[in-house]
Amino acid sequence: FDAPFRLGGHELYLSASVGISVFPNDGVSVGDLLRNADTAMYRAKALGRGQFHFYTPEMTRDAQEKIQIESLLRRALDNGELSVHLQPQVEARGGRLVGAEALIRWDSPELGSVPPARFIPLAEESGTIIALGTWVLRETCRQVMKWTASGFELPQVSVNLSVKQLERPEFVETLQAILEETGIEPGRLKLEITESVVMAVDDAFTLLDRLRKIGISLALDDFGTGYSSLSYLKMLPVQQLKIDRSFVIGIGQNPEDEAIIRSVMALAQSLNFEVVAEGVETAEQAAFLSASGCHQLQGFLHGSAVAPAEFRARWSSLPRGAALPGVCSAGNCVQANSACCWPHWWLPWRRLRPSAFSLTVSAWRWNRRRNNCLAATCC
């Protein structure tokens, strides 16, 4: 099929995807063999077309599981099986809470807790992501305003957008309706898009510009893992870049990752972008990012994604504008007996529930008095 076919003065290029089933292992009847070969053909198409693929029993199991998940997911919205969890975003230098990212969770009676990586791609493929994304937007805005009414104010909340949502002509109108319905200020909502989404949506710049004019903040997610076209970047009406965790995990281990992060920081500073680092899990990573000029941190070091009640319990007990204990700025960790020095054994315990967290803080204070923090590690 490399050579074109000539038809009516036109050159046509064709390709073929072939699925193969073998008698008797893959079926004993013509119907079974054709059905399984058809399944194998679709797998060949999914792998890039122009290929062949032999049938395996796993393909049928995968297809059946896919159908089951799609069916249950459509029902999950009506049955209240979905929830929004929030992961904190903090200042890199002061540790103050400045926002949170909303992440969807699915607790299915039939399947148990279903990871997003398992159902989000299927939702994208089936189109369910549109209803799912609208629900997440509305529920997130509603939760933020519910907190505000009760005295707990989250400065800003981030919500991920799918290419399918942005492709809908009524998306902006739907978003405006949610803003009016919940009463949230546009500036407190940040929408996260990936580079691949920008490239996939026709006239993405005009659409994003409309969102900016409403007053909504925009962030470019997973920066550095996609196209990273500087010509596109300078034209996009985004205010924030999010460094992917694949670079963050290399801090202290991979000089290339550290060099990429420094380059992103320099680029962001020259273009006046704010930078958020994802997947921050250690104090070493946080210190490097802060020293490099990163503005905000997000990751297990400051908390995993938790249900709204747990999120509020953890952060509302602090004075307004204060940081969690042990989260300190680059300038206040210069002495071994600094109040932000924490024992090595405490660092993995940041994810504790509030009650256990309080016990850990008490133990730290006792330990600090005992040895004057000489055996501690500064954050």
C-alpha cells in the first residue's frame, strides 16, 4: 500500500489494519472466529493503524470491562457515587495555603474505589467526560462557596478541562451559568489545560481569550511533556505554568531534570508566568524549587487529595495566612535550632489525619526541647 491508487485523475493512499484469529484456539465456529478477528483488528487500529494483530482472550476481557465501566459510570452521576477531593497548593517560600486542585474520585458499589486513570480515558472516549466535567465544575464551585459562607475561605481552586469540553460550542455559556448559579467570583476559579488540548481544539486562542475576559485564571498543565512550542506559549492567555512531576522527582538525582526546571523558571520569569510544581514529596525538592524561583508547590509533602471535610479540618485550624508547622520560607531555616526544624522521622507523617497530626506536633515539640533540634533536618 505504499504506492498510491489512481482513480479518476486522483491519487489515493490506502492503509489496512488486520485482525487475525486462529482455529481452533480462538474459536470453533465461523462466527466466533470472525468476531475475535474483528476484536483484534480494532486493537491493531488502536496501536496506530496499518498493522496486524493476533487475537488474545485478554482482548475480550478488556472489551467487556470497558463496556461495564462505561455503563456504571453513566449511572454513577445519578447515584451520587462521585466526589470531589482537593489537594492543597501552597506558597513555595512561606507554605501559606493559596489554592487547591479539584480531583474527581469514584467509589462504585460494584467495582470499589476506581482510580481516575482507569475511568477518565473511557469517559473521554465515550463522551461521558462532558457531563462529568460539568458536574466537577459545578460541585467544586459550590463547595468553595459553601466554605466561604461558613467562614473558611479558599483563595482559589483549580479544575482540569478536557478537550471534549472545550470543543463544545456551549462550553463558555455553561461555565458562565455555573458561576452565576454558585456565586463564585471568576478570579477564584482556575482552569487547567494541557498543551495537547490547546493543539487539538480549533481556534483555541479565541476560546481561551473569552475565558480570560470573564476573569477566569488559566494554567498550562504538565508543562514540558507536550509540544512546548514557544511560539504558541507567548500567544496563549495563560498566567501559570505547572511543572510536571516527572521532572520534580529527578531533583537531587538527575542533573538534567534540575537543568530543565531552571530553564522553565527562567522562561516563566521572562514571560511573567507564575510557576507551580506538581508531585513535590520531599523537603529537598521543596527547597530546590523555592531557591529556583518556583511560586507554588503541590504534592504529598503538603498533603494528598482528600475529601472536603478533611481538607477544611486540616487547614482551617491555622491562623489566616499561616503555614502548616514545618513548612517554612527559604530565609527562616538558617539556624539548627530554628522553629521549622523537624526530625527526619516526622517528614513522611505529614499526611496524617488532624488528630494524629496534633499528636505528632506535640512529640516534635518535646523532641526539640530535649535536644535543641541538633538532630533535626531543616525544611
